[in-house]
Amino acid sequence: MARSGANRLPIERGLKINSTAAVIQAAVAARGVALVRKALVAQELDSGRLVHLLPDVRWPVKWAYYIVAAPKALSRYEVAAFHVWLASRPR
């Protein structure tokens, strides 16, 4: 996010969750999006509880991470706006 210029908020602002399981649970509950390793959300993706927001995008990282969200979260303005913004970023 910082490389794209998106991370301009002061570090003390925003929600901070230091538990991957809690982040995944929040995404399944349609509270927003999660950046997680695919292996940790494979069952949720297979079941349709989460969707991969940018399935054609691969970032050059040693471990693969995916941006996922519950399908119903995409109806939330802020999630949809983030998805549109993220999809429009240069690759």
C-alpha cells in the first residue's frame, strides 16, 4: 500500500488487528477486506464465503497474499470504493 502512495494516514489512526484469524473472521462477517495468505482462506474461497478481489494480480513477494472479502461486503460503499481504487492501480 505504501508503494502505491495509499498509506498516507498517520500510523496511530485506523483499526489494527494483530491476529490473522480475527482479520479473516472480520472479512467473513463482511466488515471489510483482508490481505491474507491464500492457504489460510482456501476453504472460505471454495465455499464462497469470501471472494478474491483481484484474482489476476500477483505481487512479487516470497509468500502469496490475497485480498479477499465476503461477497455481501462488496455492497458496502467503502469496500466497493476500495476495490475499484485497488483494481485501478498500475501493476
